[in-house]
Amino acid sequence: QIDFDHVSFKYNAKAEKNALSDITLHIPAGATVGIIGGTGAAKTTLVQLIPRLYDATEGTVRVGGRDVRGYDVNALRDAVGIVLQKNLLFSGTIRDNLKWGDPDATDDDLWAACRAARADEFLSRMPDGLDTDLGQGGCNVSGGQKQRLCIARTLLKHPKVLIFDDSTSAVDTATEGKIRTALAELRDVTKLIIAQRITSVMHTDQIVILEDGRVHAVGTHESLLAGDPIYQEIYASQMKGGEDHGVPATEC
């Protein structure tokens, strides 16, 4: 489980304003939690306190009931997997890149992670499969394909906490739905999903709305849609004209 207990944070001790102010949240072990909010709401900053990329200025962040500052920092970070919107792929083969997640992974392990991330759908069409060369920085795969490979690589770490920071933004909503279904089968992993699209978080156990570095509301899709004006406004703007059509994968 993850707990934020009256957490505030500022990037610089001399800064007049906190980036995060008085955050109190309880995330049960194994839960899937969506985090949404406008640009500058400090969504990414919030989750970066978990692996101690930053330390809280005030209050306490706990993982498994223990203050994160009490863990060995390398062990803590090894237990947290983060998939960013823009991920780095290295020159070399797909296999080489995936094994950064687990150097001892077998081919069966690699393909299982790729199936969960729905990377197998395009890998099976590549002439050399896992041994396909990615080129400089993964320049011969699309943005959506790159995101799926990075998800697979992170899954190979077998993290206890899995953070998605807008990491399916270049994937169409149908593929994103399949990835979401696969992630739901990871029962012993606590999952945090930062997203711009409501369709990315509407099926989560709870949704946290951040506004200007504060928790505006916490609830399910149904409860927030029924009673929260900010959520209603986001929903209405994204669903105008029917279903959200998602964002097409972009070529690098």
C-alpha cells in the first residue's frame, strides 16, 4: 500500500509556493488508481516522491506502511517501475532493450511481457522478431510501438508498484484497452496511472483529481461524474461527439 500523510513539497527551500500542498491519500495494496489534472497540477511530482526521486518537504510518504526514507534507496527504486510518456530505447536489438528490465529473462519471459504490453502484435510482423535492430534510439518503430516496448521492459522488472505517466498517449484506445485488461491480471502490483484521457482511468478502482498541487477530489468514475464539476467538464470536453478516438501513434 502507498500512503501520503499530509505531504507538501517545494522544489527549492526558498520557493514561495509549494508544488504539492497537504496531500493525504491512501492507496490499498494491489489497487489501480488513476491520477488526472491539468498541466501544472503536479501529477508527475506526486508519484516521483514514491521512489524518492524527490523527498517530501513536509509530511510522510509510506510504502508498505514504512517511511520511504527508511528503505535502502536502490531497493526501493528496484521495486518501483515507471513508464514515461517519452521513453528511451537504446541502439541494439529489441531483445537487448527488453533485457534491461531483467538480464536473466528467457525468451518465454520476453514474449509474455510483450503480450501483456501488446507489443507482440507488431513484433510478430517483424522479420527478425526479438532480434530486430531498433536503430539509433528506436527510430524504426512508431511512438506507440516504442511505448509498448517500454511497458514490456518495465513489466520484466516485476515491480511491486507500477507507475504509468501518460505512457499510452501514443497508443489507440482499442490497444490501450487490451493493455489495461492485461494489467488488471497483475493482482500483487499496485498501479498508478497518470493520464490526460478519461478513458485511460475511468475503469480504475479510484480516481484522484489534482488541481494546483492539491487533491481536489477522489472517487470512482461514476461518483465523480455524478457530483464533481471539474470531472464533468473534462468528461464532456473529451466525449463530445461520442467516443474518444484516441491519439494515433506518431512516427519518430
